[in-house]
Amino acid sequence: MYLSDDAALTVFSYIDPAGDILGRGQPGGCQDGPSFGHAWASTVMENPPVQGQPLPMTQVNYNENKGNQYQSLNYDHRLQQNDNLVFNNAFVFDNSLISDVGAVLNRPVYPSHEARPLGILTSPYSGTPSTSAATWTQEAMRGLPVQCHRSSIMPRSDAEIEDRNDVASHQHPQVVYNQRYSNAPIFNGNIYGPVQNSSQIITVDVLQFLYQHAAMGAVHESDERFPPPLCHPGTRDVVIGGVIGWYLDRNGEKKGIMWVHAPAGYGKTAVAGSVKERLDAMELSFTYPVGATFFFWRTSPERNSPARFIITLVYQLSQSIPELRPSIEFAIKSKPGIVKMALEDQLMELIVKPFRSLTNLDTMPNRLVIVDGIDECINSDRESRVERKYAEDQEVVQIRVLRLIHCLQSHHLPLSFLILSRPEAWIKRHFESEPYRDAVETLDLYEVGDHMNDVKWFVRAELSRIAKSFHLEGVDEEWTDEQALVRKSEGHMVYAATVIRHIDDEYADPRALLRGIVHVYSPSGSTRSTSHSAPLSPLYELYRQIMRSCPERNQSLMREVLEDTIVAQSDCFCQDYAHEAVLRVLDDVSKRSPGDGLRALRPLHAVLRIGDGNEGTDIHSLFIHSSFREFLEDPQLSFEFAVDLCKGRERRLSNVLDRMSSITTDTIGNKLEDADVFALDNWPWLWRNTLFKSRETHIDLMKKLGALDLTACIIQFYLYPSFDYAWCGDALALLFEFSQLSEFFIQSGEWEEDPEILSIVHMVTSHTQTSLDDAFTLLLKSSTFPAFSADVIARMASDCARRLSRVISQPDWRENKLVQALAHPGPNGIDMFKGVVGQLYEDFFDFDDQSIRDLLEHIYEVMVQEKNPIVEVENHPFRDFLELKAERDWEFDSSDLSCRIAIRSSTFRRKRLVPWTLLLYWVVFKYLVYTRT
């Protein structure tokens, strides 16, 4: 049985020696019987049980008592609606409410002096149960439905349970009510006063809930990673065997964490996948040896951040270790907002505590948790797909992930952790520090195994496959350059794999392509120093050769499309993230011919997931290996093929503003093309992340923005939302990140003191503020717009409240058109109005902002004076605000009164003290005079 964690649940049943039910408890005593409620409660609270096996989630049914003007709820463990009794005498204890949650009986019964406790049942994380309750507690914890009749207590048959469950689940909704000012739910008994319905907490399926909030693309078996990278048979056997041997070590001397590190291109992800699949294939004494996996990826919005890291592990652990599921379910249903809590809190509530609740923890088999690519974790929050400064964010967030893993390991749970990453300096330094040194076993993939032999095995197998598909002779006859390829790889598996993909081209001769790779030497311009990346020099030279092999007439367009692609990966939101769909939209926005972008990238099939069989590849997974994107972004590596992301952002922003120029007030409500939606969704993100290199470009783009009909653009943005706000965030919210809106437009430039720049910034700021006010005013007052979804209304309300928080800083804010519109919402703007008031109330509740208080009071007074029907109903939107305001006013007055009383009391004491002090001085003076005489 579960309750919110601020309550303790205790269930007593009293029977006489013959087995008859004698009574049910009442808080503070029992009517028509001996008063034992208070003593009973205190005894229970002194000896609460601990680590009891939790029951399945309670089912609560709504039931109306005939002949009673109030409504009651019948607590029922198995949805047995009409039974005499299921659990008798249940109490909820918290600081503000003691509610009788005992089952409703069909007849009045009374306690007896001869009654004896039959059983105790509580939430799984409290003290030790009394021995007298052991029998019934064990039965209940096994989930057996208990049917209590007047003369017997007996379990139902399984068939009867199933039949009644089927009927009850269709006839009776699951409902829980919460008493106001208390977190304790009311399961049974009369309800007095207002209550809040929280049935969604009870009915949610825990696995479905976790699935919705997990980064499923980070799981080994995910479709996003299919087919998952694996080591070629016969390669990396030494490394894989070492990892599996460490995991299966039973002598008790192994460390709980293994860190496998190597530079890019050495197959760390393939090693992780092969370890997972080999362990799954082994015949062990338990199932699911790999409890969970998480594969970070730099360009994936849900995999380059730790925001879903813990939830994803919990989702997998709840399946690989089913015993954890009830406790995880309890934690989620008592704290449904846990997905928004700090990762450290998620870890304790969803992993550590559920493990601690198990009675067989010491004998439970050890599971392996695989975390690959921590160096690919670069963003600190889920909303941000914005490329940060290299060392600004990623070092902090990667160390945080390591600390989370170490925290789990420090609790001595039956979990081992395999971590794979590049040997970044901060990661290495962290693992070598004192707290981690004794817990981490390190394996350098670069130094373990015969890499050249692994590449040889792989190349021979792949060339044989290609020869067979092209109907060529054997490898020895046709592939005379095989050994040259192995030598040139220098043991880099990614090099060999890239070459194989390059020559596996159905429209070219693979033998000629291979000869071009192994016998073409770098031009004189390629001799620039790359000593800082010496381990990958052969790979980067291969990338340059692949780029040179593309038709020269298309190379300029190819670099432009690559710039667009990387900017889209980092800064943009799209309706459809399949790379072909994104490239179509980018072609349209850039005024290229349809299909130009896709055709420009097709020759790069060796390094991009593009072409036949990759049509649905997500734009964030387009690069086969992250080293190719790093190569493109570093001019010291890519030379003439380097991409300029600043230039790409400026070009993309200019194209987007041009596209928005076609949206006017006259076109509001017209269906938008995909390129229009893309422009509306992304212009704030692009503006915030563009560091203008040219003063002229900055001025030109601000003038373009100032010429737009921003009011129409803002309304169309809400009318045609293209993505999930909860995941992607709201582009317009970026306008309120700075204390002054002008900072948003100038923060991307380097000319803060330039008079012309400042003048144009002032113009654009004023234009944007007026457009926001006009747009929100129309949305509040208009009766012509179609109905908005709940998510869009919530976002509009949030943005409008943020804008109002800036407006009220002005001295004449009461005359602002948006403030006046808020006091007079139209028929279609009432929901938005309620959302704005609710958001302002939350801000007032959190920050006690006097200006927000003045705004809410002003709006309420205007509506009361005009007798607006919105405020004449009992449950009007200002009710919570007025109650909180009155409460805080009372607290202020009370503290002020207490202060005045204390001051007067102190003054009184001082006034009474003065005469006695003077008298004491006079006595001392007389004594001294007397002694001297």
C-alpha cells in the first residue's frame, strides 16, 4: 500500500478470540466505545515497520453513501467494491490532517476490551513491525486480497479476483482526493471542504510514465542506434574478455567501476555493445546481467545532456530487476514531479531507496550498467541544443555524471559500472583523485590487444564481402592493396571502416577507389602541423581525400550544406528531424532548388548516414563518427574544407528573416509552409547564438528584423506550433532571458559603444516590445482565433506573464494596452487570462514581488468594479492570490505587533532598571565613604 512520503500508513484489524471483527478505530477515540485512538496512534508511530515488501498500488474507488449528504470513498485493495471490509482501521498521520481511511462497513461495529491486534501494514521505508502483526503482514505483503467477514478472514480465489477486477476496472474510476493545506490523500470517510482531484497520479502506469520521460535513443536496442555498433567477430577479444572477466569476478576484490578509455576511432562504443550482447548470450544463473545502458551522443538533443540519464537507467532497471518496480512506482506516484527534480534527488528516490527496500539485497545478483561516451555529454539541460563554449559547460556536466555514478557505487548496491570515454584531461584527473582511486579500475584500450591484427581481420572479411557482391575473384587476386590499407590504418578501426564504406559504392569500381586511398599522397598544402592530433592523423588525411574525391564544381555547395546541417543540429528545431525532411526545408529557406542539399552530400556516404537505406536517419545522427564533424570545424585539420559556423549562422538567420517577411496581419490564419514554420520557430535561437563578425551584417539583420510584421509572426507562431514545448522549450522565451530586451539584440555583437548600432538596437527593441504587447492583446481580446491546445495556452500565458513582469517596471504601467487587455479578456481569451493570472500568482508566491502583487490587485479591482462575471464565481482565478495576500498581511501585522510589544517591554524593563541602578551606585558610594572614615 502506498501513500505520499509525508504520511505514514498503519492498518490495524481487531478480532475477538473467536475471530469476529470487533471494531474500527476513530482518530481521538471511538464513538460508543472505549477511547483508544490517541494511545493507539502514538504506539504505532513509535514502532513503524521498515523495509517491508511493498504491496501493489492501491486501488481507490469512488462510492456514494446513500442517506448521507456527504460523499465517501471506499478504500479497496483489489477493487472489491461491495465487500464488508478489506482493510480495517487505517490511519493517515501528517502534521495537518489525521484522516480515517478505514474501510466502510455495512453495519456499525464497536471495539472490545478483549480485542487484540491482528496486523500492521505501513509504507516500506519506516521502523520495525511488532511481532504480533507478523502473520497478517506477510500475507498482505505478498499481495493476497484479504476478505473480512464477520466470522472469518480468508483470501479470495484467483478466478474470483480476476472476474471482479475486470468488472470494477470498467465501472469504477480510480480517484484520490487531497484535503486542502495537506499532502495526505483521503481514501475513505466523509470529505469536508474543498478537495483537489489527483486521479491522474493513481492511474498512470509506471513503465509508461518512465518510457515517456526516458531518452530511449540512448538505449542499446534503440531504433535510433540500429544497427548498434559491434566489434567484428574475432576483433577486440582481449578487451571484451577483460571487461567480462572483471564483471564476473566473484572473489570480492574487484572495484565497482571500470573506466575504458581511448582516443576517437578505437571502437569504444563497439566494445560496449559487444560486451552487452555477449553477456546477454551467456547462460548465467540469473537473467538480464546488463541492467541498463546509456550511450551519450554529441549531436542528439536527448543524448548530449544528463537530463534524462537517471530516468533512462530507472526505466531499464525496473524491467531487468522486477523486484524494484513496486518501490519505483511508489516513488513516482507520491512524487509525480520527480522528473523535474535534481538528478541527485532522482537517483536517491528512484534507485537507491528502491534497492534499500528489498529484503534480499545481499543475495541479489550483480548487474552491469554501461555508460558510453561521457565525453559526448556537452549540455547541462534538456532544452538547450545550443553549442556552448567548449570548456564552459561540458567539463562541469561530465563531472556531474561521474559523481552520480560514484554516488550509486558508494551505496554498495548490486551494480557494477562500465564507463567508456575519451581520456579527456578533466575526466582522467577526476578518476585519479582520492575518492575515486580505490573504486575505479582503468583499462587503456589503446594499449590492450593487437590493434593491427584486429584491423587485418576486419579488412579481410569486408573485402571478401565486397568481392562477392561485385562478382570479383578472391581477395588475394583482386585486392592487392589490402596490406597497404592495414598499414595505413595504424590500428584505427574507424579508419578501416571508413575506407570500406567509401569503396563500397555500387556506381564505381571498388578496386580503383581503394588504390586512390592507399597510393594518393597529401599535397604540399597538407603538411601543416597536426601534431596535437597525431593519433588520428591518418584518419584526418583520409577525410581530406574523401572530400577531394567529390566533384570540384559541387565542393562550395557541399561546404554550405554541411554548415547548414551542423547549425541545424546545434541551434534549430524542426517538425520532422529525418535528415531528408530537414534538408528539404533548408533548401526552401535558402532558396536552393529542391533536392540540392541531399545531392551535394551524397558523395560523402562514407562519413554520413545518407543514401539508400538511410532515408529515415535523424539529422542529429547524420555523422557516422563524431571525428568527422570535429575535422570539419577545425581549420588546422580540414584545411580548405573547413566549415565556418559563424558565417553559416549569419546566412541562415538572414534567410529566416527573409522568409518571415511574407507573414503579415492579412495572412494570419493562413496555412503556413514548412519553411515558414521553421523560420518562426528558430529565429530567436539563431539570433542568440550568432556572433556577428561583420558590423555591416549586424546592422543589416537588425534592419530586416525591424521591418517585419512581428505582431503577425508572433500570433502565427502560436497558431501553428510545430514541436513539444515541454521538450524543446519556447523560442519566444529567449526574448525574456535578459533584464533588458535590448541586451538580446546587442549581446551577439562586438559594437556595444557604436552610436549607430545603439540607435538601431533601440529601434528594434521598441518595435519588438510593441509587437509583443499587440500580439498578446489580440490573443486576450479576440473572439475570432480558433481554440488553442492546453500546451499552447500554457506557453502563451507564460510568455505573456514574462512580458508583464517587464511592463510593470515602467512608471505608467497601468496605462499599458496589455495591462488593460488583461482586465478585459474576450470570450476566446479567458483560458489564457486564467493562465496568466496563475503564472503571476506563482511568481508572487515564490518571490513575494511587490510589483506583481500590485498588478494582480489592480486587475482584480478593475474586474470587481466592472462586475466582470469571471470574478463573481466562488472559484475565481484570484482566490488563491487573495488568500495568500491575506495570510502574508496577517503575518506581517503579527510580526509588527510582536516587535512593538517587545520594544515596549524592553523599554519598560529599562525604565524600571534605572532607579535600582542609581540606588546601587548610592549604596556603593556610601560604603566607600564609610570605610575611608
